[in-house]
Amino acid sequence: MDLQGKVAVVTGSGRGLGLAYARALAAAGAAVVVNDVDADVVDEAVGAISAAGGRATGVVAAVGDSEAAEQLTETAVREFGRLDVLVTNAGILRDRVLWKMTDDDFDSVVKVHLRGTFTCARAAAVRMREQGEGGRLILISSPAGQRGNFGQTNYAAAKAGIVAMARTWALELARAGITVNAVVPVAATEMTKTIPAFAPVIEEAERTGAPLPAWLRKDEGLGTVEDVAGLITFLASDTAKDVTGQAIGIGGDRLALWTHPKEAAVAFADGGWSADAIGERWHDGVGAAPETFGIPAPKAPEA
């Protein structure tokens, strides 16, 4: 993919998945604005991209408020003349079960993930519409937002909201030629290392340099952060100019399109449904095959 002449902002790109996205975009020719809350991390990321022949600058800011969003957009325009691509990757975790989750646990995660995606996308959309040449909003979601996940009320709610915003903005920005998609990545990160079935396999691969095993890459769709970056570059390119309003999963050897929510079963009753009528017909009617919920537990192959 050739992204020469394009300018991208990647939030939360000092390390991990975000850094992989920024490096991939730069390698394809885009100028990149790197963002993190740690100045040393930003400097290191910008240095690594520059050393590889890419163009990059950094912004130290906590994503969430409008001021940070404006700073990111203004930096892209000031340093590189325009803004074509926004990747909203910044995020934090405050995992706790419902009855132990505090207001701050909930609010802080929603502020960075959901509000941060909103404020950054709004600022980017304003600039892209002014330029009149289209653009790309690439919003990072999660399997937790698609299926729910134990202990992640705040994170799952925010990530589900991000997919809903992608679908809404794809409608609103279509006439401006701005595509909006949600990416649902799975990769070996500090977070996935905490999953008991994954931890020893990831640690062994990191220790030896050997690739992750096929069952992990295919069955679980989990690979390296670099495995995810190709989708970001594709969605940022002109090749993807007609791809919008989608939730796309990627990880390891797996690329997937998530379905839009839809009615799984429907029944009708003349005059409407009373509570008794629903109770009488639920289990052999629309409730006969209830939907699953939660991210399926990983299954390592038996030795």
C-alpha cells in the first residue's frame, strides 16, 4: 500500500498496538503524529520511526478532552500540512466486577476510550471536511465490546459504543468521502499475557524468538502486534475507499468481518404480547436458542 502524501494521527501510539500501527503507516509513506502520556515514550517512538526512514512528530497528551483532540489535529496540520487518517487507539484498563467497580473506575475508562474517540474523531472530521478530499477514521474496538467480558463493564461498554459510533459516523460522513470503520484486534500484549492459557505460550515465544503456535494464531486468532497493523494500513489506503461502517476483526492468521446486530428470532401475536403469553411461548419460541455471551475461554490443544 502506498500512503505517500497522507498524514495520520495515531492516539496511544507510544508502545504496543498503537506503535505498531504508527510504524506501519510510516513505512507505507504516511507522515505520523505519535501520541502518548509519557514524553520519553513518545520521543523513543518518534526516533524509531525516523531512524527507519519515516516522518513523525509527537504529542504528549492524555486523550479524552477536546483540548487534546484539537492539539493532535493542529499538530498534524502545522507539521505536515493536512490530516487524512485518524486511528483512535488510546486506552486504559480498570478491571473490576460490577459490585466492586467505583465511579472513577468506570468514568476514567469511558473518558479515554469512548469520549476520547468522540473528541478526536470530531476534530479530525471537521478538518477533513474543510479539506474536501475525504479521509479515514479508524476506531479501535475489542472483542469485549462485541461479546462482553468478565470484570470489564467499563471497557466493554466503551468498546461497544465505539462500534456504534463507527456505524453512525459512516452514515454522517459518507457525502464527505470520509470512511469510518471499527477494528477489533487480538494480539499478544501486556493485557493478553494475563490470560492463563496464553501467558506461558507468549512468554516462551518471546524468550526463544520462535513464532506463536498455529493453534494460537488460527484457532484463537492471536498473534503479534505487527499482525494487526496490515489492516490499519489497508483501511488508510485508497484501496479501501469503499469500505465503511464495518467492524473488522484481525489477529494472528485470522481476518474476520463481525456482523451487525440483528434479530435472531421473531414471533408474532395478534394484539400484542402479555407477560403470560411470553412466558408460555418463550422457551419453545424466540428463546429456544438463546445467544451466547462473553468471550469464549481459550482452549490449548491437549499434549
